[in-house]
Amino acid sequence: MATVELRFSALPEHVRTARLVAAAVARRAGVDESVLDEVRLAVGEACSRAVGLHRRSGIDGAVRVKLVEQEKRFLIEVGDGVGSKQDVDVHSTDGAGGEDAAEAAMGLAVISGLVDDLDISNDEDGGVVRMSWPVAVHPVLP
């Protein structure tokens, strides 16, 4: 089982890099070519959401992306230092915050439309969006 981990500053310009890396690792892991756009979009949404949460909460820590090649699944975890969707909603009670909560909820809705296997939870470092896709029996090698 191979794992690639990325950590990047919570800046929007780094989201594109995370998307490109995720698509390349997914291809290598054996994710079907027809699903790679969904992987790219879902990772982009999850990373953009994490960047937004960091910026709105004033957190300086890195956004975490873990790409895991499993035997039958390709798993991606995007972690933030803020917390779960429920934590975001609790912190977003004023006018601007309400818009932020709606934006975060929209991002999760987009992700759920792209990913069949989605879990949103917390770990010891904050919120985590876990997504996975099936892989072919024989991964595509470079």
C-alpha cells in the first residue's frame, strides 16, 4: 500500500497543485480514466474548502492531503486544522459567517455528487474529508 502526503499553506494557488498530484497518483493507482475528472474536481473542492476554513478561522497551519493506494480502493483524505462541518456551522453565525457556512456546505454538496464513498469527520488535527474510488485489478504503471 503506497501513500503520498502533501502539506501546503492555506493559499488558493496551491489547490491546483493538489488537484494535479491527486489525478497523477490516482491514474498510477489504477483509477479508471473516466473517473479522473471526478477525482480532480472532488480534491479541488475539498482543498478549496479547507483553504477557506483556514483563512476565515485565522489558522496558520497547513492543509493536509493524503493519497493512499489500497488493494481495491484509492483513498484521499483532505484535512484542515479547523474541524468538522458542524464546527464550521457553529462558528458561522453572523451575516458574513452565514455566507461562509453556505459556501462550505455547497462545497460538500458538490463533493458528495462526485464521490460515492464520502466521510466527513474529525481527527486529532481537525476536520477530515475522506473520499475513495475503486481501482482496476492491475494498476497502470508509468
